Amino acid sequence: MKKYVIKRIIISVITVFVLTTVVFFLVRLMPGGPFTNPKMTPEVQKAMEAYYGLDKPLPVQYLTYMNNLLHGDFGYSMTHANQSVNSIMFRAFPFSADVGIRALVFAFSIGIVLGIIAALNRGKKLDFVCVLIAIIGTSVPDFIIGGVLQYFFGIKWGLLPIAQYKGFRYTILPMLALAFATLASVSRIMRSSMLEVINQDYIKTAKAKGLNDVEVVAKHEIRNAIMPIVTIMGPLVASVLTGTFVIESIFAIPGMGKYYVESISSLDYTMVLGMTVFFGVLLVIANTITDIAYGMIDPRIRVR
Amino acid sequence: MEQQTVALENDFEVVGRQLEEMESISRPSLSYWQDAWRRIKKNKVAFFSMLLIAFYILLAIFVPIFSPWNFAEQNADDMNAGFSAAHWFGTDSLGRDLFVRAWMGARVSLTIGFLAAILNAVIGTCIGGLSGYYGGKIDMFIMRLVDVLYGIPPLIVTILVMIVIGRGISSLIIAMIIVGWIGSCRFVRGEVLRLKNQDYILAAKLLGVPDLVIILKHLIPNVMGLIITNLTLAIPGAIFQEAFLSFIGLGIAPPDASWGILAKEGIKMLRIAPQQLLITGFLISTTMLALNLFGDGLRDALDPRYRGTE
Amino acid sequence: MENILELNHVSFSFRTYGGVIKAVRDVSFELHPGEILGIVGESGCGKSVTAQSILRLNPESTGFFESGSILYQGQDIVRMQKKELRKIRGGEIGFIFQDPMTSLNPTMKIGKQIAEAIKKRRSLPKREIVQRVSSILKRVGISDPERRMKQYPHELSGGMKQRIMIAMALIGNPKVIIADEPTTSLDVTIAAQILKLMKKLSREMQVSVILITHDLGVIAKTCDRVIVMYGGKILERGTVREIFYQPAHPYTRGLLNSIATLNTKKDTKLQPIEGTPPDLFHPPVGCPFAARCKYGMHICHREMPTHCALSDEHHVFCWLQDEKAPKVPDIFQQNRGALC
């Protein structure tokens, strides 16, 4: 088991390393890059050169870059005067985390419940409804859902606010938009997992012992069916994270996603750089945790 | 059939075994592909989805050719109009006909979706297949590489590449395939590894069949079904990627149209002319839905073990 | 001698996309207290379905009783309420499934799984439950029960897993155990141990056993009486001696001819029974074995043979027992006309 965990961690460290290196080189290739941008004032340009050590040979630049990264220093934003990328990220992060975590919790819990309900009522109306929701969620892109929610709940029926973040009510629509696709995936997987488990021999054994239906479902079926869900947590966190790019833009929430999209269109390369690395590392960590968690939950893998 | 209670004369005459009826084969045997096609036809949902996609493709090809409007033609007098006989889908904020823009966009989105998915599948299959089949050091190296690359969030890389090489259809496709081949590579390699150890492959080798023939005649046909299914299910993902990237300003550049661009413009005009977003949303959603359903049906049809309801 | 379990004219079918499968047709038999009753037959003959139907363990969405009753101590299991049935399951009647590899929950510890069988019946303090689990594990021959209880199924061998299944079935002190092919997926030597164990426990704890198998060797070694099933029906039944030495049905004779024994001479060819089992969607109206029977007669295809009692226990359903039928060399035919 320990070997497994260590192997996973090593691979993820290498991945982060590769990622940051790739980012380093790509930035040097960007057109109208941070080092030649006519928009910048001479002072800023000087500061940039000093910061990045542009007059020094490439390997030294690379080391400076890596060194800065390890200290969590991402430099200064090019479009927001005098603000460090870090400070902007710190300010924006809580908003994203708030809506994002709510969305994840919502998606997983409701998704699992829907999946169980669908499996237990296979072939009947409830199953059909749950499957329909799942199909819609996996086919309709999140920005479409966001737009539709905005239109119906916000504009047409005036039930919920659709822009900015001024309180709990403002988080409802964005959270739903963000969660929908994930919810659909989770419920789909939970349903097929449950159906597989229900047909297993050990469920018959449980019944032969005299357990009632509720006990069989709760103690035997759900317990085994939930394992595949753990394996997809990584990719799902990833999709929620990338979802924030569009959802925050649509709903004008001042989170990291919105800043990221803005910095792309305004060619604020330092911001793009810093946030890309940040997101990248976050996703790698999520994937690694998922891999490790799966190893821990399935007792068959644990012993090895 | 009623039980005869009246005894017949030769009732107790021994006739022995009557095995002929038992042994007759009840169904005509079909080839793999014939069987798959038959099963797809039976699956109404999948079949209908296939027709829908074909229909969209036809519209994408012919509407811009036959439409009286040009997709970039602006008309300041007639902005954000609703449905009318002249403009079937209405107009957008710059007075451009939405119907023709929608199907121009379809051309772009569908092309990118299909091409990117197909290229990913081809590259991934080649690398994964050869790596899995020959094994050895090359395989180990490629697997380590894939393991590391797999952890890198593909969207992030695509975004960065797009920033570097600029916008446009070909840039988008290149950016998408740089990391997109990894998924199918892993999968095909896994399948090849599994099949490679099956007895019929060993038998072929013992008979002296050359490697290339083994790959072409024995391995590929068996993996083909799965590859095609995965390919079909990967297309909606590619369409989504294009839409997503265009939406955040990185994909296709205006005045070109793609569904992502149209969605972005639609959101901007949500208060004034909601039908713009709703139409685009409908087109994207139904396309992705149809592809997903067709892909599911294809998977069921191509799996030789799943006989379903007969 | 009162029967502990009685099946009367039980017919069980399954609804499928292709139609209704008549898996079990008009099956009747009794289980005497303290005996080991074997049910033997090919795959698909309905023996597992019959066994599972005794506790109504068949899939609820597709399986249903067409007719019949299953009496346990006077109560009809077929018509019982679910609540009553659950009391019987695991408590009065225990079930051992065929494949121990898949019949245990892979994510639950062994001890917990065994304890589940008694947990609900009487509210016992945890310490006592642990003690009971421990003692039943010792009884089925598992050493170091305290350690085993905390392990997961995949940490145990096939033979041990089957012992766990037996323990799970026995811990509730049932009066009847139904064992569905308990040794089919085990090594021959392990299988022998398991059978020996089952026989011993049956005597010690005075449990009546219904043992399903397709292996005549198992029957010979372990059972007191035997039922031979084919195509969803019972063709013959009797004591082990009667069935093995005086088979009255061509199918039974066919089964006996197809196995090798220590006495089989070196160059003897094993005789398989030619043909395949009948289509259960449209089962034949007459005797299900008629098409494969070398003594098949016109009446066999037309009508189901009537019941014939050759002795107290030895019953058979075959037209060869009729006085009008020809005498054949390898089938036991009673003095025709006497008992049928």
C-alpha cells in the first residue's frame, strides 16, 4: 500500500514539474508576450525585466522562474496596476471556493441519491426521470444551462438574482449551473454500479440470512456500489473547476474563473501564467488524492 | 393441445430417440457487421439519433450554399429581430441572419468535433496499439510518458497552446490533439495487451503468421468495434471543447461563426433577445445528445456478447 | 414420521422478453427429519430454482409461483407474509450458495457477515454475538477464529470461504439446510472435506439437509435419499441404494452409465446421453426425456407418465412401468400391474 501511495505522489510531482516547465516555454512563445508588449510603461517594463531576469541566459531565467514559483510568487498583473497576481488570486479564491464547493457537495449527494433511486426502481417512471436528468446533464454544456437558468429563473420569472455575489441567494443559480453536469455523471455511474451490485450473489446471501430490504440496500448494496464514484472524483473536480470559468463569467461572480477569462482576453500574461499554474497544480492534486483514496477504500487493493 | 386419454394401438411401441428436431439451428448466422447493423436498426432511439445527426450535417452543408443571406452580412436596420419569414431564426445584434450563421457555425463546430476526435483516435490507436503489441522498453517508456501527461489537465494545456498559436480552426484542432490522443492511447494499449495473450493470437503466431498480418487481421477487427464506439462518444466532448474555448474567447475568431461564438453572443443578448441563446443551446444540446445516444446504441450493437432482447 | 418440509405440486416460472420459462413443473417431495436428501440433475433441470423457491429467493421481478404449496411445520411458505418469511430465512431454514467466491460481500469483514444472521432475531450483547460467531467458526473447522473474524473474504481460500458459508447458515440453529451445489466450485480434495463436515454437522446438530448437485459421486457419498430431476420435473426418487442399484428410469440409468467408477474396466467407453435438454419456453407435453430416450414410445411423447410407487420410498414416472410396456434389460421394472 505504501508503495502505491509513494508511486502516485512521485508521478504527480513529475507532472507538476513538466507542467510548469511547459508553461515557462510557452510563455516565451506568446505573441505580443509579456516582454514585448507595447502597452506597458517603461517602468513596468524595467520591473518585468528585473523580475524575470530577461537579460540573463535562459537556464538562469528558468531557475529564477522555478524559484519564484516555489515561493508562491507569481509576479504582478499587467492590466491591474500595481497588484500582484497573488493578491488578486487571494481575493478571488474565496468566491470560487464557495460556489465550487457547494456545487460539488450538491452534485455528489443529490447525484448519489438519484442513482440509488433509479436503480431500485429500474424500468419504472422514477428510473426514467432520473436517467433523463442524467442524459440532459451530460449532453448540455454548462454555459447553456447557465444561460437557460439565468433566463428563466432570473429574467423571465424574476425569482433569483443572476449577477454578482451579494449574499446566499446569489449563489443558488450559479451553483446549480455548475453542479448539473457533475450531478448527471455521478447519478449515471451510481445507477449502473448499483444495478451491477444488485445482481451479485452476495446480495442473495444477505436475503437468505433474513435481512429486510432496507438493510440489504443500505448495508450491502450501497456500500459496494459507491466505490466507483471515488474513482471519478478527480475528473469531476476538474470539470467543476473549468466550469467556473464560464459560470463566473456569465453570473458576474468575482472569482478566479472570471479573472482567468478576463486575463486571457486582455492578454494579461502574468495573470494567465500564474493562474494556469495554480489551476494545474490543483487538478493534479485532486487526481492524486482520488487515486490514493481509491486504493484505501477498496479492501482488496489495500492489502497489496 | 389436449391430452388424449384414449389409448392408441401403437402407444407402447418403442420408437427410440428423436434427436433431429433438437439439433436444427434456429437462426441464420450473420457476420459481425451485419449483426451490428441489424441491432442498431432495432434500437429506435439510436437509429433516430443517427438520422438527426445526418440531417444536421446536411443542413450544415447546404444551408449556407442556398441561403439568400451571407453569414457576415450586417444589417443595421434589422437587429435582434425575432423569427420571421425572411429570417427563420431571426437576427443577431449586428443584424446578421441567424439561420445561416447557425448552420455556418454547425459546419465549423461539427468539423472540429469530428476531425479532432478522429485524429485523436487514430494517433492514440497507433501509438497505443504498437506500444502494447511490441511491448518491451519502448512500451515502458511510452507508458511512463503517458502516465505523466495524463495527469496534466488537458484544458489548461489547450488554453495555453491557443494563446501561443493564435485563434482559428486549424489552431484549435492542433491544440486539441496535442493532449487528446492520450485517452485512446491508454485504452487501446490495454485492449491490445488483453487480446495479445488470447489463445487465437498464440495459435496464429505458431502457424508462422507475420506480425503485420496478425495486427491487421486479428487484433484490429476485434478492437475496431470499441474504437468506433469510443470515437463516437468522444465527438460530443470535442464539440463541447470548441464551444467552451470559443466562449471564453480563445477558439474561433469573429466574424467567423461557431456554435461557441453564437452561444457567447446569445448570452450577451439574453435580456433583449433570449431566443438567440435558446436556439444555439438547442442545437448544441441536441447534437451532443444525439451523439451520446447513438454512441450508447453503437456500443450495445457492437458488443458480441450482449444479445439484448431477441 | 412427520415431514419437516413438504413441497406439493410446486410450479415456478420466469417472465422474460422471450416469453414465460417454465423452470419447475409440478414438483412434489418431502424432507424427513434428520436425513440428507439429494437432488440430482443436469444444468438447467430446475433443481436450483426449486431449492431457491423454498425460501423465495428467486428474483422477484421475474419469478413467480404458478401453483403449489411449500409447507414448513404446517405453514405455507408460498403464501406467507414477508415478515414471517424473514424469520424463517437464516433462522429455521439456512441456505448455502454455490459459489463461495462471489457469495460473500467483499467489503465486509467475515465476523460481521456471519453475525448478521443472528443479530436481528434476539437482541444479544455484542460480546455474546462474538462468542457465538467464534464457536460456530470452530465447529466448521476454522482455526484461530478470533483472527479470521476480522478478515475480509479475499484473504481466505475457497475451501475456507465455503466453511464460512456453512457457518453463516448454521449459526441461527436452523432445522433445515439447503445446500445448492456446495462443492461444485471447489477442488476435489477440499470438496471431500466439506462434504464430510456437512455430514458430521447434520448428525450432530440434527439438521435435515437438501443437497443439490449434478455429481452422482457426491450423492453416493453423502445422501440418504435421492431425487432425480429433468426438464423441470421429477423423474424418479428413492433411497440411495434403490437409485444406484435398481434405477427404474432410463434417464437415471443413462446418468449411471456415463460416469466412470473404480470398477469400470479399462477399455469401456463412457456412454453419454445423446441430445440436449428440452426448450423450457415450450416444454414437451409428454415426458420431458422422451426425445432422448432410447426406449421412447409413442405414448411418452403424448402424455406425461403416471406416478408409480415401487416401494415406500422408490417412486418413478415412466411409461416403462406400465404393464403394456416391453421388458427392457437395464431398467428395473416392478411386477407390472401390482403397484401402479
